[in-house]
Amino acid sequence: MNSRRLIRVRPVLLVYSSKLPGSRVLEDHYGANLVGMVVPKGQTERLAYISEFIEQARASGLVQQAIERAALPGHRAAPTKTN
């Protein structure tokens, strides 16, 4: 049986850091896991709806609240777009 586990490094380091006096975990990262939404070509109205929903969810803090409720240390919502 071949089992694979995905280990996110930063959250694990935050736990270890809390147990090591004087240690800290940097805010920056060397990589990112970006999540996106896609729609079929030509579905401009659908794309506009989804884009607006995502921006409103980020701007209102909904995405960050979901991250906090899930107790995901080291994770944060992407910043909202600025025009």
C-alpha cells in the first residue's frame, strides 16, 4: 500500500516555534499554493459573477474568517484587488 501525505511546512513550523523560546517563523514564503476558478470560454457573465463573488468574499473578510474557523495557522487570504 502506497500512502502519500501532504505536509504543509509553515503550519508545522509555527507549532514547533511556539515550543522553542526565541524562535520565530518568517511571514514571507518561498512558494505559494494558488487556487483559481475557471469557466468555459464564452461564459463572460458567469465569469463576472464568480469574480465579483470572490472579491466580495475577500473584501468582507469572509475568506479569512473561514481560515480562522478551520484553525489553519500560517494561512491567510489573498489581498483584495485594487483598481
